[in-house]
Amino acid sequence: MKLWKKICLCGTTLVTLFSLSACGNNQKTRSNNSTNQTITLWVDSNRVQFYKNMVKGFEKKYPKIKVKVAMSPDGSAGSMRDVGKDPSKAADVFQVPHDQLGQLADEGYINPLGPKEVNNIKSKDTPVGYQAVNWKGKEWGYPFGLQAAAIYYNKKKLNQSDLKQWETLTKHGVVGMDFTNSYYSWPIFFSAGTKLFGNNGQELKGSSQKGVNALEWIQKQGKNKGVMQTKNFVHVMKNTSASAIVDGPWDYQNLRKVLGKNLEVAPMPNTKVGGKRVPMQVFWGIQCLAINSASKHQKEDQLLADYLSNKESQTTVWKNSGEIPINKEALKNRKITDSDEAKALDIMSKPDRSVIMPKVNILG
């Protein structure tokens, strides 16, 4: 969930209005041909243990390759920063949100995928995965999971009729949301009719200047007793009066531990912006694996990234973390597609309900 400079400038305005106090070098390196290879993998801290189990299967398949799994220093959201500090000391393969691929590519920290890898992604994954890793006509990462915000709620406190409209939802319950984070707050501008970086999310020109109605909507939430400003979603669902949160699949398993069978997921509701009732929109993104261009084990890195983004690995990630697979075969699993989370994210990932996280590099 990269926050860009242009959005953050607006984020400062949003924070002011929303006064809730409760609230290298592109250098390809050849693989070292020695007998045994050890490659490093960075993932988010809450994934380290189950990825260690996942790579056991990889090491069994490729006994001459050993994988060291470690926590990303600043999490996957800080991949650009972590790799950029010193690519030679960064992991060979690392987890990264797709919206950072553009800047990583422009800086030469990752190399484009070859035709074989591109064709593999096209054949095994849904089109959203291919779209997410494409930048300037080339593909730069191995996609493995869909992410989009939705309403995660306690069904003991809310029912389905409460969830249809934001006004009803916040009247009958308390909703936690982070208005200081543009990932959550900016999409109300899309609901109001604005665009960001053009139709494809890659154009610096074309961003709409509309948004007054969206700003007024955000300002109203500061006085809405049914809205709680929060950055710690799992905590508020466990320890406060919150009955719902605007969150994503990265917190699904932790929320399940807190609420058990009372946890359910629903699409974002409708709301009234500028006198019109419109569906609330969200950003959608794809979690990926990328290969460090400074790595000396490119061939082995490709094998690992491909293995960790295959059908079985995407299903394992879903079981342990919550991201919905984008692998076509994995999506034939009824346990996945029949889950309330999958149904909600399927709705929220549609073009009229979401905007792809832009990969535009506006910092350099």
C-alpha cells in the first residue's frame, strides 16, 4: 500500500478536515553454477512461519537449492525503501505490493520477466494478475493474491440490512476506519466521480480536480458517532465497542482468532456524496514476489518465485493469511469461492467498485 507524494498532500488536508481525536542499475546477473545455492526470501513478519513450511516443498523438489526465509525489514509495504538502501544486501526474492513495481523497475532494482514466465502467468492466473504486474509494456513480478478493502463485521452486532448503506451501518453500529491512510480514505473521491492518474492508473496527466463533495463527506464523518478513527483494526474489534471495520484480507486470520464464527465480510455499502447515492469504491491490489536484479542466483530465484506463486502456494497463502488466490485452478476450490470474504472481494474488485493501485513513480 504505497502512499505517493501527491496523495499524501491531499492526505494532510483530509487529516485537517477529519478531526477525530478518538479518531543497480538494471543489471542482469547470471546464476552461480556451484553445486549448492542458498537464496534469501523476504516476507511480512506474520508470514515467516508458514512460508518456512512452504519452502520445504520447494527444497524437496530442488534439493540443491536452500532457502532462507526472513522478515522484510519494514514489511512488504516498505520494499522499495528496503531494497533501495543497498540492493546487494537485500533478499534475492521479496514480497511486494504490485503498486511498487513501477518504481522498482525504473530504478533498476528488478528485471522484467522473460517470455516463458509471462506466458505462465497469462495461462495460470486471472487477467487482474497480469494487469497488475505490467509496467510500460513489460511484466515485473509474480502475482499471487488479491487484496481489496471490505467491511469486516461482528454478526452478533450487525445484520445484513444494516450493511447496505453507510448511514444505516454507522447508525446501528460503530465502524473503525483509518482516515489518515489514503489507501482507505481516497476511494471516496472515486465514488464522488474523480479519477487518479487517468483511466489506466499510469498517466500523470488526467487526474480530476473534482473532490469537494468527497471532502465534505469525510468532514461529516468527524461528527459521526458511529465512526471511529483507528489504525489498529484487530485491537478495536477485540477491545472496543466497534462492530465493524473497513479492512483488508491481510487481517482476516487475526480477526478470525478474535471473533471466531461471528466474523463475516461484506462489500462496501452505498453512501450519499454530493446529494447522490453511490456505491463506495476501494483500491484493489495484488501481492507479488519480485526478484532482486542484484541477486547472483537469477535462475534459482525464478524457480522459487514461480513455485511460491503456483496453485498450491496461493491456496496455502489463502488458508494462512487471507488473500484470495488469482490462480484459475485454485479458484475452482469451493471452500475459497463460497467464503463470504471471497464473495465480498469479488464484488469490490469489479471495475465499477474499485480502482487499481497506480504504479506511477511521481517521486523521481
